[in-house]
Amino acid sequence: MTATDAPDSARPRHDAGLRRGFRDGGLAGLPFLVVAIPFGMLFGAVATESGLDLLSTMAMTSIVIAGASQFAFLQLMNDGAPAFAAFGAALAVNLRMAMYSASLAPHLGAAPLRWRLMLAYFNVDQVYAASIARYQDRPAMGLWEKIGFYLGVAAPIFPAWIGGTLAGALVGRGIPPEWSLDFAPAVTFIAVFAPMLRSLAALAACAVSVAAALALSVLPWSLGLPIAGALGMAAGAGAELWLERRAARHAAADAAGDEGSAVDGAGA
Amino acid sequence: MSALDGPQFWIAIVALGLATYLVRLSFLGLVGGSTLPPWALRLLRYVPVAVLPALVAPMVVWPAASGGETDPVRLAAGAAALLVGALARNLLAAVGAGMGTLYAMQAVLA
């Protein structure tokens, strides 16, 4: 913002997009509080029960900011595994985020580097999922509105996760298991991706990745997840290509049967 | 306890945070403003519908709350969220359908 010598007229427009996106994103992030608060509390409680002091618990939750890998790390340390093994296992759980990063690149890659360095910190499941759903839904969104939306989704989720951890560390689990909030992450992720299943290719990607994830769940350290994701992506892209080629063949066949319009249509 | 408060713990935590950050940054940092080739964009379009279902499938089929045993209530709740999400295209409606089915079936079967 400081180094650019953009004309004054450009500044308000970028700020307006950022603000509008942030407001929409903040609303889109609210439903994820049903996940972030109870799981933050659960992590805080489990961490203190494992003998972690408050400072270590809060440092871990703020530096790592990745629930599943934090639980994996704690469990391995509790089982007496060496620190480097706990590190490796917890990092493997986070490899899917490289796919999120790649998926966000076409949308946010045009942002200045220092913005991207900041955005990367917030690249967690919920922020990624809600943002990419909106970007695919509204292709006309500008860069700054996309950035604003992304940060807006993170705005309620990050304080809720960190605050939830603090509450859990201080007062314990808090939320009774009878509320079955253990299932809230699964339901919210399904709710995000289900509306995106609007083509045969998307359905193929989903079906292949689910089958692969279940079949590969025997692999250690959640390594089946990135592999299943890659297989699903390949299935989706392959199906899209096949459907496009088939449509093109049909169009060519139609054009051949209709000599008059073939001259105009052939180039496309 | 000893493993959880020594310098080893802090080194591991900082290393995990840094490595996780670099994974999050990876493509976003490297690709920058350059335009990706069409084949890459084609693959990347399917990241959400491939990775999110892969993340969820084991949670639905082998939920931790039942010790990894398949739970018909959670299967039905997942199916309800999927169906309503795909048809209504509304996140809150899908979350409501999923958790609502879960609570209703738990109440009936209890």
C-alpha cells in the first residue's frame, strides 16, 4: 500500500472491494464457529490433561493453527515417541494444505508478495473451503474482493479457535459429548462441498476421492488423504476433458451435416 | 511429562509451525502473478470436490466417537447434509439437515 504510486482514484476502489469482501466473508465464516469453539476447547483440555502448561498450549495452537495435526502431535508425544517422529507425523497430516495453496493460486496469486505471505498463515480447511466455494460461484469477483472475503472468513474462526483453546485449557472440556459436536466438522465440510457437485466431472472427482480415501485409510499419518485428493483431481480433470471432446465431436458431426454453417463454426 | 516441556518440545513446535506455514504458502508463494497452464487450471478446479470429500469420508464411515465403528446415525446425518447441500445449495440448510438428522435419530434410538 505504501510503495505503489497508484492514482488516488484507484485507492478507494481497492479499499471498497476489500471491505465488501471482508463483510461477506465474515458472515460466511460464522457457521464454522460451531466447529472452531468446541474443538479449540477440546484441544486446550486434552493438552493440559497431557501435562502441557498454559504457555506451551497457547504457543502451539497459535503457531501451528491446524487442529488435526496438533492432536496427532500430542498423542505421539504422550505415547513417548521422539519429538522428530511427532513432528513428521503431524506435518504429514497437513500436506493437503499444499493442494489448497495450489487451488488458491489462480485466485490470489496476483496479490503482492507481502499480502500472500500473510494470507498463507490463514490457509486452513474452513477458510480455504468457504473461499474457494465463493470464488467458483462468483467468477466476476475482483482480486481485492477475493482477498477481503478470505480474510473475512478467517476473522471469526481464528479468534474462536485460539480463544476456545484458552477456555478449554482453563476450564476443561466444557461441552458435553452428548451434543455430538464431534460430527460438526464432517457436516460443515459436506455442507461446503455438496453445492459444488454440479457437473458430472465434479461427481467423478468426488466419487473417486472418497473410494480412494477409504481404501487408503490403512496408510499411516493420513498419507492416504493427499493421494486420494490427487486421484480425485485427476478423475475430475479427465472426465471434464472427455466430456469436452465428446461434445466437440458431436458439434463437428452436426456441422458436417449442415454444410452452410460449417464455415463460420469450424474455427471455434 | 518430561517430553512435553523440554527444549525438544519447543524446537518441535516451532519447526512444525514453520513447516506447516511453508506448506500453506508453497504454491501461493511460488506461482505469484504468473498465469498457470490450462492443464494445471483444469486439475486445480477439482481440488475442493476431491480433497474435502477425502477428508470427510473416514470421519463419516468410521467416526472416532464410536471408536471407529460404523454408526448408522452418522451415516444418515452425512447423507442428509450431502443431499440438502447439493439440492438447496445453502450451507446453513445443509448443516441444519445434517445435525438435525443426527439429533433426531439419536433421540428416537435412545
